[in-house]
Amino acid sequence: MFKVWGGSVRRCVRLVIALMLALAGLLVAAPASQAHAVLLFASPAIEGAVPTAPKSVSLVFDEPVQPSGSRTVRVTGAAGKTVAVGSASRSEGGRQLTVAVRGTLAPGVYTVQWQATAQDGDVMGGSYRFAVGSAAAGLSAGAAGGQQQVSGAGATAVLRWVLFAAFALTLGGLVGERLAARHGIRTPRPWLRAGAVGGLVASLGLSVLIAGGGSLVEGLSSPSGPALFGGRAGVLAVVETAGWLLAAVALFRGWRPVAWAGLAAGLVCEGLRAHPASASAVWGPVLTTVHLAAAAIWIGALLHVVFVGVAHRWDARFRAALGDYARLALLLVIVVLLTGMLSGLLLLSPTELLDTSFGKVLTFKLALVAAVCALAALARRRMTQAAPRSLVRVEASVLVAVLAVTVWLSVTQPPRDTQNALPFAPPATGNAITAGGRADQIGIAATASAGQVVLRLTAPTTDLERGDSRTYRASLRLADAAGRARTVSLRGCGDGCFYAPVAWKNGANLLTVRAAATGWGGGKETLRVMWPVWPVRPDNALLERTVKAMRAVKMFTLHEQVASDTAGTTIVPTRLELSGDHFVDSEPYATGQAAQTSRFTDTEGHTVLALGYPGERLALELTLDNQGRVVRETLVAPNHLIHRSFTYPEPEGAS
């Protein structure tokens, strides 16, 4: 039998080496992914300043999150006084949380403390600051996401270790019990029952953590029902707890098939909750479920066999049971290695193995698994001579350490690619303005706000309601009034949408955008953004006066030039005679309102009123005369660029 065993070992070792080499080749080209919830943006901006008191606080994450009850967002002033805020609402598919600010914030520096439950069930928390008014001097240069961590990480780690150990004791115990029974060995059942009770307690504790926003004390004293039952992570925790309850009752009553069903429910919940599920909705849960089941049986069955060896003084029947376990362990090792490597493909690239915290922990786990495999091989070689008691015990101990490192991995943030596309455009921070232009056949709208710019590109015939499947490309250079220019790195934020952090300089900022879209001509366009946005509030009063002044004009001459292709032949302007009412009624600002308004003075001393309608991707610049009438208008729409000039009749009696 042991000769057959030795041949099987050599064949399986060769198979494992081949699989590892093949997977290593795949790993080289694998993209990085991410798990846990990461705060991407906030409004007001992280370590940013807004000129006036905000009416709300918004947080944007890289994945859907669930509010943590009253602990979701807390705002405090410099003296530690708490600011009253409303309940958190979800939008953008759960990726954005918003709370209303009750009352008016006085000028000063404020701290935002936030908590949210990620899809993997961990409660993430963090803090950042923002300033209102001229208090920005008290802020530091902001990092991308402020400070964040897993809330209750210690309790989470302990409970997860108990949970994984419970899977090993129950699943492995059931398998080990059958291996021993083949050789007439009857084993006591306390470990199975203890494992089931431990799993029930651990899963219940993790549910309490979610209900308490990362705090066991608050979860027990004042649990939040919406935090637990309102999101995917909480529901999975409740279902897993129910599975463990079913398994515990079944094991105490001796209903083995029912116990397997409860444990299977727990495994599936863990697969749906774990890190790889955020990278692949199908393969992530499958890989995690199979990996956890194989690892639990590998560890738990060995512990059970060791327990049998101690109880039966390592006799011949034990050696026979150990031989059966060894054959099963070979298959389990292959499954664990294969699913572990494939899960690694989903979570990080090879360069991140030693450059990130997650990669270092994963490397340590791989080293422990390699050590276990070496100990197992050495123990099996000595089986022909005597029972390898010490080696088997060491192997079991190292496998328990592997469980601990696995728990460590579960509360460690995998590496995140900061250039990955965003699910949607971040909200504007403070007052904002949209500038527009056209690069050949591509419409460009740039929405500028404190610390950022969002570009939206539109090709002709785009259906804005159904979306457009064409591929857009863009690059950006930013120059200030002194002529200093630099290239700005863009990040995708949807179809035809690009985001970039920008440090605006006072005065004119020139954005040179190079845009292209599949199947359409592209090119380069320079947009002007006047900073700061003035006034600090939308200047609808000036727009209303302009609309009133235009409606008072009985007749005027309009020269209009409409282009959908700025690289084409020069278009001769169209001359029209219009009344003020007729013209204004056809304009987007006919009501005297605009989503974004700003004014500045041009080089000729004229007042320029800049208007933005981000939802329609419209941007206008109205140059006004001293009577508040429009003398020049530039309108950028998704499919057209329109230039207009206005000539008014001389007033009666003028010489």
C-alpha cells in the first residue's frame, strides 16, 4: 500500500508543480482588484474648503455600502461640538451616502467621522476635515481618502478566527469521523458540537458587529435594524447565523445530513461575502466557497485523526486511518492551492506581493502552506517505519496558524488601483461652473469645482437617455495665467466621462483637451476656466436682469454660426431679425435660472456671464453690454457649437 502511496505522491507533486507554474504565468498578466469599501471622494472635499456653509455632506465609495445607523456620519466643529445632521440616504446604486446638515455652519474647520458597512461585512470607518469660509489655512494638503480602517478590527479578527476554526472542527470532524469509522474506531463527538456552538457564537457576533457599526457593545445595547437587514452584508450574516443554528441543533440530535446542509449554507454565505466576490460576482464566490471547504476539511480532518491517535495510542488502526487521510489530503492540497492561486489572480498582481500589506500577508500564508506540505511529505515518508507523532502534531499546529493568517487577510485591505475607472462622476465640491467647446466632431463640457474637473465628451447622434457604446479617449493639459503648463492624469468615470484632481490658480486657467471617439473625428480644444468661481453663490439675480433686458428689446439683428464639425469648412453666419421675446423663449435660460452661474470681466472690460447645465451637457458664455444686454453668446451643446453676435438699433434721438 505504501508503494502505491509513494507513487501517488510523486504524481500529485508533479501535478501541483505544473499547476503552480501555469498559474504563475497567468498571475504575471493579472490585473489588480480591490475589496473593502474605499472612500473615493467627499463633498465638501477632503481637506478642502468651501466659501459658504454646505447644506449636506456626501461620501462617494468605490463599491455599494450600507449606512451604519446614527454612526454613519458625524460632523464636529473645532471645539468638539457636534453638528446636527439627518439620516443617511443612498444613491448611485448604494455607492453614495448623503446626510443633510441641519442649521448653518459658521466659518471654521470641521471634522467628518464616517462609518459604512462594506459588501464583505466589514464595517469601514474613517475621518477627514474640511473648512468653511477662509479657515483653509488650518488644513493640510489632502490625501485621497482621509484616514480609514476597519471599525472593530480586533473583534472582527477574533470572531473570524473562531468562525474558520469552527468550520474546520465541524466539516473536518465529520470527514475524520467517517475515516476513523472505516477502521472500526469509534470517536467521541464533543469537538463536533463544540465547533458548531463556536460557529454559531462567531456568526452571531459578526451580525452584532454589523448592527452596532463595528462595536459589540452598541450592537448589543442599541442595534440598528436598517444596518443589519438593509444591506447585503447584514442579510448574509443573518443567513449564516441561521445555518450555524441549524447545524448545531442537527449535530446535537445526530442528524448528520441536516448538519451538512446548515454548514453548506454558511460556506456559501462566506463565499458571497469574501474579498474575491468584489472582483468577480460569479467566480469569486465559487472559488472562496470551494477554497474554504477544502481547507477546513484538510485542517479539521487532520486534527480529528491526531485526536484519534492520541486516544488510541497511535496503534495500527490509527496508521490505517492516517493513510486514508493522506490520500484525501493530496486532493485537498491541490484544490486549496488551485483555488487560492486563482483567488490571488482576482485580487492582486505579482508586483504587489511584496509591495503591499495584503501582498505580504498573502506571501506569509503561502510560505506556511509550503511548510505544511513539506511536513506532510516528510511525515508520510516515515509512516512505513512508525507513527510520525511529532511531525503530525507540528503539521496540525502550522495548519492552525494558517487559519490565523487567513483571518488576518480577511481584515486587510487588498491593493487598490487608483487609476481604475470610477462608477460615476464625483459630485461637485462647492460652487461649480461648466465651460464648453468642440474638438472637431466631439463636444466637450468641463465642469470645474474646488480641487477637481470633470470632462464629458459627446459624439454626434448620441442618445443621452439610452447611452452610447462607443469608446472615448481624452488627455488634458492645464496652464495658468503665468503660462506654466503640466499634463493632468485623467481617470474614467463613465461613458465619455473623465475626472482629474486639479489645483486651480486664481485668474484664467486654460484646459487643453485632446478628445477622440470611435468612428468620429477628434482633435484639440482649449477651454477657459476663470477662478475662483464668482460669486460664491449662483448669480441668478444677474441672469434674471439679463433676461428682462433682452425681453425689453423690440427688434435686433442676430448673426448666428452653427457648427457640428469645427475642423470642416468655415460656415457663413446666418442673419436673422428677431424680437427679444422670441429669442429668449428659445434659450435654455429663458426662466432666468441656471444650475451653475459665474461672472467675470474680459480683457475689453465687459461682464461675462458663464452658465452651466451639466444634466444637458450645455455650457454658455454671455458677454453683456453696459445695459445688461447680450452682445455675444457662445453655446456648446452635445452636437453643436453655436456662436452668436447681437446688433441693436440706435436709440431714437441718438446722433
